[in-house]
Amino acid sequence: MKIFINIVKSDMIAPPGTKRGLVDNREEEGLNIPLSVSPSRSDVDHAGDACKVFDVAIHPAAVDRALQDQEFLNMVGSLAIEWIANKYTTDLNRSMYCLFVCTS
């Protein structure tokens, strides 16, 4: 079954930033991209085949950056897939999903 992931803007989500933490007992700094994942909803694709749709909300600044930076978009997409898989114990085959970035 196909899975569609809509990346949407929300001012209710904190903007991306750096975060410090301990990794193997040493302090490291990394990028933090807060997001919120909706439950799936059933839909049909253009061919009329059944599919699942998830909405992933991120801060507008993160959406803007993803639209301008392919590497950042890939990171957001991977993060969204990871969160969906963990939150809903869904095995996402990376060849079975489409990622959409909503600009309005």
C-alpha cells in the first residue's frame, strides 16, 4: 500500500535549532527539528488505489529551508518516516511512500 506524507507548516511547532546532549559520555551538538505526526487516514491515490496519508507538521522556517535545501529536505523526510514508523509501529518500505511539502 502506498503511503503519502504531507509536510505542513504550523506556528505551534518550535523552530529548528541546535541541541546539546551526551553521546557515549561526550557532549555533542546536533540539529533539532521538532515535529508532530498525525494519525494515518485512509484515502485513494490518482489511480483509485487505497493508500494511507500522514500529516507531519513542522515550523514554517523549517518548511522554507526544506524548499531551498535538498539535504535538509532529505533529513526532514527521513525524520518524518522514522517518527511515523516508531509512533505507529508501521514498517515503511522507502520505495512505497511519497513526500509532499505543502507551501500554503
